[in-house]
Amino acid sequence: MKPLLSICCLLAASFPGHCGDITLVAGGRSDYHISLAPDAGAHGKKAAAVLMRYVEAVSGVKLAVKEEAAAGEKSLRVTYDKNMQPERFRINVEGTSLVITGGPGKGVLYGAYAFVEQLLGCRKWDGGPAYTPSKNTVVVPGNVRVNEAPAFRYREVYMPAACTDAEYLDWHRLHRFEDLWGLWGHSFNKLVPAGTYFKQHPEYFSLVNGTRKATQLCLSNEAVFDITVAALKQRMTEQPDALYWSISPNDDVGYCECDRCAAVDKREGGPQGSLVQFVNKVAARFPDKIFTTLAYTYSAQPTLHLRPAPNVYVMLSNIEVYRSRPLDRESSAAAFRSRLNGWYAKTPNIFIWDYCTQFTNYLTIFPNIATLQPNMQFLKKQQVAGVFEQGSGYTYSELAELKGHLAARLLWSPDADVEQLKSEFLTGYYGRAAGPIIEYLALLDQAAALQPKLDIYGNPVNEYNTFLSPMHMDKYSQLLDKAEAAVEGNATLHERVERIRLTQEYVYLQQARFYGIEQHGIFERQGNGWIVRPGLADRIRRFTANSKAAGVKELSEGGPSPDAYAKEWEKILADGVRSNKALRATVHLQSAPAPEYPAKGPQTLTDGNPGYTDFSYNWLCFYGEPLSAVVDLGKPVAFTNVSLTFLEDARHWIFRPSKMQVWVSDDGKNYRSLGVVNNVMPEEDYTVQRLQYRFDHKGGGSARYLKLTADNWPQLPEWRFRAHKKAMIACDEVWVE
């Protein structure tokens, strides 16, 4: 679909002075009024108000709103057609009137905003005020014919403007789950709260490895069904207008393995079986309601035999997919494509939970724009009914304005001219800075095309040798310098460019932690010591202030606020550089680290840079394997102790080692022990902490070689158990003092 403005311009050029043209406003005057059909409803009234407000904003002329026009009257008519497809709208000229007709739902309101944007030239780029041009004359070509309908029944872009600005939502024809769902997402604990029932009735909850756990529900328990039905009845009474109701597992592991649940799951190919059976049973009690259930993690696979009931929608997640390539070509999306086909064989009622940001680093550079259109086209081709496009929600993220705009337009019309959409947005939003920003985005796409794993749970550190290398970062910065210079003196445009700069600054700061005492790092040499790199503290302060001004609430999903991030930096700068006699010593590993978290490979253990609370960089991780290494100091070195620091982050299945040993040697053959540490698995605790273990070199002396081992746990603790998951240990540095 070509943008309507282009269509109208072509028509006007082809038929100059056409007798059917409507001169809505001429010289600051108008013979027209807005007429409202009696059956147009609340959305029709709102559409009329929108038309009145924006015609006045553009031309200075306020059109009166009246009841439906009499025959022959000049009017801008707002009408309703109950037989149209929901949310569809038409714009056309009938005699001397311009008619906007909408179907059930917000069709007429969407038509009003289409008129405001494409015929009046207004724009709503972000959550701020709309742009309105000034025109003394407003002419509508007489042969305008617009007839649009949504590609998807449900369309949500979970990004700041759509979350916080009601007009942005309607202008871009989007939905919000808060408006449609009476109960959203992971809902088991809302329907049958563990805090209320688990102590007295553990049988209501999952049997996992022979023990009842409050992680999920026992879906074969009749009392659970009765409580669920009662809870839904109450909520439905309180929210009678809600369209959908989610019956979905908690965002946790531990589905029920009792005999009755297991029998269904065996027949259906997995725990999705007992889930679909339960949801169908509930749906049968409420045949006039629509239910959704998440096909996510352990419930992602389609059932073998059971079909979701006609009033049940499956919401399938593709959380495991890398974002480097479109969904129809990305190798990591093969399982998702298979699941989608499998579910579609069971039901046409499928929503997709898609992702368009990096959740571990909302502000990092994440070049996925090129995949937005092919992804929407693929989902439409697969006849998906709706899409929840999850971005950063209420907090600002990288290029949120552009990505939100494109995602919204493509959810409505996947085949829209995306390059024209992008060009219009960049020119309209960034003004004279558009040229350098277009170059910047093109350079990003070019560099990222070589990156095979654009991970929504990655980090900017892992790309220090690819599209976020110092060389690339310098090129990006130069283009933003040009963009800033182009809008110098325009505070609004400069602020918009600064929000792009914010993402570069975040990458710089995160990578500085990785580089540490190396070039591009936090510290630099001064004499025999180390100082904070000049200007770094000021950059941190500016970043903090600019982040808050941009609307950054948190830097990652559930992560620190800008102020908390600044506090982290205060401690890092205050701690300075720790002396290490093993600095840059050669490390020989006898066990393989986890390839997903490469850090600097073996040299991570002697690079002089500590790990922080984020396990994905500066930590050498071992998944289900022990750490076994020999450190060659190059020559005999006198020291008094060896320290090892390990991370504990139970949320990510990272635990202290079960056992640690350190030996020293002069020749690399004959070793003497510095001691053994045996640990016990901690009680349930999700605090992220760094744990240091010290081994004294009693009596001092020297040694050239260090041998160290850290054993992993043979199995996860009961409170963090997950089938097919292993424990991971993470060590940041071998400190020799």
C-alpha cells in the first residue's frame, strides 16, 4: 500500500481542477461542517473531534459538528457501517461531501487520523505533540478512493510512545493489552495464588521430582479448575468489556509430573497437552469469551492430538530466535517455524509474541530494522491473527521512535513501502540531520549483516570485534557529529539526535568495563600507577542526565535505573585498579568454557579486569563443566596469596563452585597444594553477588606455575531445578598478591 498522501498527489496532478475536488478551506474560510451519523457511536464522536481539532490547527478554521447532513449540504461526513470488516475504513468523495466510513471497532477513528495525516499533512512521530503544517487552503482531490483494512486482528507495539500516549495509539492503529485483556500473560499465580493456597493445599500445585512445588499448577486437579473458574467469573464481572482472558503458566519452570498430568502429556507429546486440555475445559464454561494461552518454553510445542477450542487462541513466542536474519530464513528460527506450522494445523487462532529490542541492554545499538518488514510479511503469509511486538515497554530504548513507527505501520500493512516510510520519518523527525542519520543507519545495516547472532539477550561487549568495534564506533560517532552540527541551534532536533548519541555512549561505557586497563578502557597508566581515563567521569554524568531526560527508567529488563547505574560507576572508579602479579600471564585451560559467553577466552583470568554483576562479560563461564587451568607466570614470582572470585546469580543458574583447589609449582610438574575449599549449595537466594576465595601461600616464597580447579555441581538445587539444565560457574580473575 502506497501512503495515501502520494496517491492523492498523483490524482491531483492527473486531474487538475477536477470538478469533484473539494475545497475544504479557502483563504481562511470554509463552507463545510462535520456531520456525524446517529449510529457512529463513541468512536464516531471522537473521530469528529479529531477532524475538528486538526482542521483548525492546520488552517485556523473551526468546523462545526452537526447531526447527519441534509442532502446537498457540504460536509465532512463521519459514518458507520456495521457490515464492514472490523477496523476497516473508507475515505471517498460523494457529491460535495467527503465521507469517512468505519467498520466495527475504531475503523472510523482510524479513518479520521488517515485523513489528518495524509490529506492535511500532519504527523505524529512520537509521544510528543503532533506536527501540524499551516495552510490557508485545503483541497481534497475529487477522485480520492481509500479503502484500508488491517493485516492482523491484534496489533501491539510495546514501546514507549504506544505505552504512554493514547493518541499515538489511535493514530498508528495499535492496541494495548491493558485495553483488550482482562487477564494478560503469565496468569496461573493470579488465578490460583500460591501465597493463598500452597501451604494448606500443596496438591493444587506441580509435582516436580516427587515434591510439590509452587512453580506451576496441577492442571488435573478438579479443585484447581473450580478455583480458576470462580476467579475468572469474578474478574469478568469486574471487567465486562474485556475481550481476551489469558490462562497461561507462570514465567517459571516446573510443570506438574503427577500421574494424571503425565498421562495427558505423554499422549500429547509434552506438557502442552495438560495445558491445552485445561484451557479447553475452562473455555467450555465460558463459550462467549475468548481465551489465550502461551506457547512458550515448555508449552511451545504443538499438541499431537488435542485441538484448542474455537474460543482459544495460542500465543506462540519466538524468544529463542536471533534477530540477524528474517524469521523465514534465520536458522535459529527453524524450531519456531516448525511449531508455528504445527499449531496452525490445530487452530487458525494464533497470535505471535515477537521481540524487537535487546532486553539485557535496552540502550545498546541493536540493528534489526532490516528484519521488521520481512518478519511481518512472513507472519501474514502464515495467516497469523495478531502480533505482540515486545520492545522496551515504558522505558526508552535505542531508536524507539523509528522502530516503533515502522513496526506500527507494518503491522497494519506488511507490504507498505518501508523505505519510503523510513525516509519520511527520518526527514520529518530529524530535519536537516536526516542525511547523516540515514548514512549512520545504512552503515549499521552493512556492518551488522556480517553478524550471525543478533541476540535479544546479548550485550555490546561481545560485539567488540564485529559491528561495535572501536573502528566502527568511531565511524558512527563521526556521522552523529555531522548530524548534531546540521541542527545546531534547534533545541528540539538536537535533543532527538542526542537520543541516538545516547546509545553510542552506553556502548562506550559498557565496553570500557570490558577493556578495563587496556586501550579504550576505564583506566590508563600514569607513572607506576593508574588513573581514571580523563573525561570518563564527565561522560558518565552526562549519560546519566541525558538518559533520564530521554525517559530511560531502566537500562535492562528489571535492571538498574540511570541513577543506580551511575552508583555502579562511582564504586568502579573508587575501587581503582587492583594489583595482580599474574597480570597478562599465559593461561592454559584443561576444560572448555561456555561458547555463548566468550569474554577474552582464557586470558579473561589474567587481564586485570574484574567481573561485575553482569555474567555475560568479564567472566569466564563453565556450563556443566569444571574450571581446570594452569597459569604460567613466565618466571618465578614471590607472592603471599592467590584469590579467585566467582559469581553467584541463581536466576541464571550460576552458583559458587562445589569445590576449589589451588596448587603451585616451580617447574610445572611437581605441585604443592595451597588448600581446598568445599562449599555447600546455598538455600534459595536470588541475590547477585561476587564471592572471593583466598588461598594463602604460607611462608611466602615464589612459584612460576599455578594450577587451579573449581568443580561444578552435579545437579541443580531442588529450588532451582529445571529439566535439561545444568549449573554454571563463572570466574573473573586469578589474583596473585
